[in-house]
Amino acid sequence: MVTIQVAGEALVDIVDGVAHPGGSPMNVAVGLGRLGHDVLLQTDIGDDEHGRLIAEHVAASGVQLAAGSHTDAQTSSATVVLDESGDANYEFQLNCSLQSMASTQAALFHSGSVAAFQGPSAARIHEAFEASPAGQILSFDPNLRAELVEDRAESVMQIEKLAGLADIVKLSDEDALWLYPGWDADRILAHFLDRGASLAVITFGARGAEARTKHTEVMVPSISVRTEDTVGAGDAFMAGLLHAILDSSLAQSLRDGTELDSAELEKAMQIASVCAGITVSRAGANPPTLDELNQFLSTTTR
């Protein structure tokens, strides 16, 4: 049985003319694969040089491409421009419809980003969330790109639909500001919990992250590292969080609808923060392996 299913765009980030595999859902899938999970990625890649690059990249991390992920369309791309602080901005050319989308009996199903709020892929992801089998944990990260939004009201509605079906909702402070201008973190986290999520998380970059359930609140700092760039940091955080949840009692609590243990949740958030920190300490979307994660944790807890 596939342990985790991830659905959404895979693309190449083009930095200084060099193509690097990327795309938020693909990055999360790779992060989870490197952390030792069986992962099936449902996406669209072309039969071209960039598509082959992506296929090799995910396979190297133990991720399986779902049937139908190879299409006749050109592989999606995002040209990356780094500002003076190393933060990434993007110019997109996207081709992701998820026409061959198929659900599985995976323990956890994760989706988000552009494919979740734009075009026919958004409807297919929504259908998959609605058809989720009993006991499957649903995870959602809006990870939106405001520059791609054609109809703000429609995009917000799509994001709210998926958030309302998910057990876990994670978003960045930038997403939060765009979705709910004028709202503080408390109001946003409460909003997602009221809509049905069991766990709502906001990341604040260098300022750490906050998690909330109906009965507990956890805040963790970011780890102190030399920042190379922030490409893929949020996706590495997401992968680390899901990894830690599946490796603890939190997964069963999410399935049962019971309260999440606060100590386990704090540990999961710390692991997610470490995964993000390791990623920003090196160039590109390069999340840690399980050995790298364990080595870092053993070093810092001595």
C-alpha cells in the first residue's frame, strides 16, 4: 500500500538559466521520500528534457510517479529571481491539469499550491478530497502564488473548500496576509479550526512557526543557520511535519478525531523546523534525508 499520496504541480525552477526540479507538491513528495516514506506523486510532466529531469529527481528520492503523470504538454517551469536577502520570486509557465488523477488507499493524502486553486486540476483535487476513504488523513498547504491569481474571489473560494475538508492546514504568513488581510495569526488559525481542520499551522520564516488545535497551542523558533536561500523551505517544513505526525501518536488522533498530544505536537513542529532550517542552509529545494535529520537532532539534543 502506498503510504502517502501527493497531488499537484511538478516543474523546473530556472535559476541563472539552469533548470532545477521544483514545484511545491513535488518538493513535499521528495522531502517525504527522503525521510523514508513510500510516496506516490500524481502530477503532469512532459516528454521533454525538463520532464526527464523531474522523473530522475523524484526517483532518486524513492518517490513513485503515478500512472498518467507523463503528458503531451510541455513541462511546467518557474524562472526564479532571488532578491538581495536570498528570497525567491517566480515567473511561471504552467501545464498541470491532473487529467489522470486517481485516489488511493494511502494513509495520508497531501495537496496544495497552484494546482489546487487554478484550472481543472483544482476541481480534481477537490473531488479527491471529497472521496477520501475513511481513515485517510488529508493535508493541505495553499502555498499560493498571487501573481498567478486571475480571479481572487474564485481562488479564495477554492482554497477555502479544500481547507474545509482537510485535517491539517499549513500556510505561510505571506499566504495568510494575502488570503485574510488585516487578520492576525490567532484569528486565521481559529478560522481554519472552525472550518473543520484538526490542526492549523502558520510559518513565519525566520520567526518560527505556530500550531493550533481546539485545545492547545504550540510555538517553535526557527533554527539558527546560515541562509543560502529560502527556495523550498516551506515545503521542507511541510514534509518534516507530516513525517513527524505519521511517526507518532498524532496520526491516530487525527484519524480518530481525538485531541492531539501537545508534547508530541511540539516535537513534530521542532522536526519540521529542523527540516526547513537544513534546507535553507544549502542552495535550492534540497530537503534533508532521514539520516541528515537524525544526525542534526542527535547533535543538538546532546
